[in-house]
Amino acid sequence: MTNKPFHYQNLVHDEWVDYNGHMNDAAYAKAFSQAVDAFIDDIGLDEETRKSWGYTIFTLESHICYLQEAHRGQELRLDIQLLDEDAKRLHVFFTMKNTEGDLLATSEQMLMGINSEQGRPAPFPDPVAAAIRQLREAQQQLSIPKQAGRRIGIKR
Amino acid sequence: MTNKPFHYQNLVHDEWVDYNGHMNDAAYAKAFSQAVDAFIDDIGLDEETRKSWGYTIFTLESHICYLQEAHRGQELRLDIQLLDEDAKRLHVFFTMKNTEGDLLATSEQMLMGINSEQGRPAPFPDPVAAAIRQLREAQQQLSIPKQAGRRIGIKR
């Protein structure tokens, strides 16, 4: 993990726009998934390391809130906040913002460390655990985002 | 809406498989999104009708539980359950199963009917509202799936 705070930049690709003329709901999921890939790189799980250690990350669960439409060619900035973790799991929260800093969407996710030879959950390798601790310490002042921990439902 | 129960079939496309050798998390979102498109067709909102009525459906929120891995070429069957609705919103739940009927994933979603000229929420057109009532009546005996209404979090 570098000393710079992690963030990930992308833009709304042509093929991400659907018949409604805006970024398709599944394309938001794609952008958040790519941000997870960049994040696990950042905590020491790049392609080479995943192969040599036989260790990877699976997504167990994800929750997206769609707050504003995004349009073709628009720049996107994704940031991560670590909400919780244990020896094998990361509970993370991503924001997606436009260049003005408006919140377009959020994605809350549960990620699981996996021994890829056994296909079973396994504790984070030491350097990864150290990077996670470093992120937690850097973020301990952050408050819980209001979209975190949501249940979907019509309120009456 | 036809009299046959709605379901949607797909398969794990080559480009849906990621470096972990299984269907990528964002591809599950894509499959569920395509099932929503097929579903709104089924309740009377196909492309022609959306254009002539100036009415469409947006996704407000979605929650995926990843329960089993899916692999290249595997057949997928997606079914919908209507959990709740009001004049403008549908609270829906999709299951994704393999050909043996094993549950691979679920997607809970909140969908909103939109007047596409104003870009604002608007009540379902009458024929769509009638199709939704018909679906509710057909499904009134179904129990609430255990993945519905989940909050993401590490339980301790």
C-alpha cells in the first residue's frame, strides 16, 4: 500500500450507456468491481502476488445506491472507506463522485480472502493484513456513511 | 403480461469470467439487469411502449448475495418475486439458479417508474399497474426469501 490515499478514476464508457441514455445499473457495478481490483492491488494483491501466494479475494455481497445519473464520457472518481474487518473479511464502502464532487452512487461490499488452491476462506497474508491496519488507522476519524447498513424496502 | 410465470434464461458468457476463473461479481449484476429488462417487457414496458408513453423504469438500489460460483458456459435461470409495491415503485427479488436448481445468487432491487420526458417519478400506466396486480395475486402464497432485507455487516 502506498502512502497516498487510494482512489480510482474511470469514465462512463460508450458501452456503459443504456436505452435510458444514462449509465446502466450494471455498469455502476462494473465500475465498483474495477475499483475493488485496483484496491486489492494497492494492498499487495496484484496479479503476480495472487498467483505466487495462491490467494485472492471474492465478493460475498454488494449493495449499490443509485443517487444520480451518469452520462457518456463523464469522469468518475471512486474512493474507499473501510467500515470493518476481521482476519479474513473486509467490509468496505465505495463512493462514486463526479468531478464537481457530487455523490453519484455508493457501493457497500463484503469481501472475503480466499486460498485459491483450496477454494476456501483463509486469513489475509501478513503484508496484506498490515496494509489493512494502516488503512484502518488512516481512516479512524471518518464517520459512517448514511447509505451504509441499509435494508431495501418501501417505507410507509 | 403473459399467463406463464415470468423467468429469464441466460448463460455465463466468456467475457463474464474473470481472473479468478469464475463469473465476475459485476457480471452477476449484468445478468440481473438483463432479467429486469426482460421483466419490464413482460409487464408491458417494451421498447416501443416506453417510447410512445414516454415512460421507463430506473433502478434506485440493488443488493446482491453471491452464494455459489458460476462458470463459463453454465446455464442460468432467473426468477422474480414481487416483495412489495406502491403506485410508482417495485420492490423485487430475483433468484439465480443453475440447471439443478441450486441457488447461485440473489438480487433484491428497488425499481422506480419514471416519466422519461420530465425525468421524474410517475405512477405506473394503468396496463402496467394491472400486470403488477396480477403478479402480486399469483405470488401471494410465497414466503419472504431469507436473503431479503439484509444489512451488510460482520456479525460478532
